[in-house]
Amino acid sequence: DAGVTQSPTHLIKTRGQQVTLRCSPKSGHDTVSWYQQALGQGPQFIFQYYEEEERQRGNFPDRFSGHQFPNYSSELNVNALLLGDSALYLCASSFLTGNEKLFFGSGTQLSVL
Amino acid sequence: RKEVEQDPGPFNVPEGATVAFNCTYSNSASQSFFWYRQDCRKEPKLLMSVYSSGNEDGRFTAQLNRASQYISLLIRDSKLSDSATYLCVVNTNENNNDMRFGAGTRLTVKP
């Protein structure tokens, strides 16, 4: 049973570029949440997807957008990259409701130069 | 005020020591609580859930005080392998599993 998988593992971009990160949830899970973790900080909630729709969103600008596909996999897109977007981007899957723990992927380390 | 606040740390303790981490949360409607462990540049992994009655898992004990909006984690008989960052996590809405993380407290256990 595959856990949460993310790709790529590492990425280097320059300011102003656009990036797409990908996530496949744990088998059976229907909800994907994305987090940004800067060095020395805890994960910050970006947004959550369920049934191909954005259910809720954290305090991130519109440059951050996402998508969920019918197979529950998800993408995170960031436009007009800034140096401050450099971080570890974590995808977590779960069921939508109930006290269900999050299963995390190993993340994508994004460096913006 | 941050949604979830933790002891800033870092904590540097000798093997065998007892160490306690504290966490406070701002949303009084929060319904469930967790401690996650994160090793350096790895993904967070669930350590334990936190129940109102308090719960214990081996050397780890978690406590919840809803009135004070306060959560704690106690580690007894620290091992070198306990060195990690401990993240306090609060589910603010079980209808959509809205998990919010603290900044984490770094623990280093030394020989």
C-alpha cells in the first residue's frame, strides 16, 4: 500500500518563474492538504482539496493555486516566484471528516534563486 | 496571536532526563489535538493523539487542559533517538480536518 508520494523531491527555480508540485495521496484517502514549511518553522497551511474543489485556504496569496484530479491526486502551482517562497512543500492526505490523522509525503524542497 | 504557540526551545538534555513541552492554542472551538515528531528535513509523523483524560504511550505522556487551552507532552527517560522537533497540532474543525501546526520545539538528547 503506497503512502503519500510527492514529486519532484528537489527543485531550483529563479524569481518570476512558475512551478508545479505534484502529490498522490495514500490509497483510499480523498482529501489532500498542502503545507509550506520554511526553515525553522512549523508547516503553514496553504489549502485543502476535496472532491476536486478547494475547501479552505490559509493566508496565502492568489499566486498559490491548486487542483485535485478525479483520482484524488493533486497539484500545487506557484506563479511569479519570490525568494521567500523557498521552503519545503508538504502534501498531506486524509479523510475529510472525523478525527483522522494526516499522512505526509516526504515533501518537495523548492529553492528560488 | 498565533493559532498554535509552542515553547521556543531548543531543549538540550542528557540521556535519561525527563523533559516537558508546552503548547497553547487560540481557537476555543478546537476539538482534537496531536503531537507530531519531525526529524531533520523529513516529513512530520504522528507521535500521539491527545485526549481530555490524558494519555500515555510508553515513555510519552500527553495532557490537555481545555479550560486553559493548553497541551503538554512529557518524555521520560530520554533516549538519543528522541532527538527531533516536536510539533503541536490542533484540529480546528473536524468537519474538514483543518490541522494547524505550531512552530515546533527542537529537542537534542546528548550522551
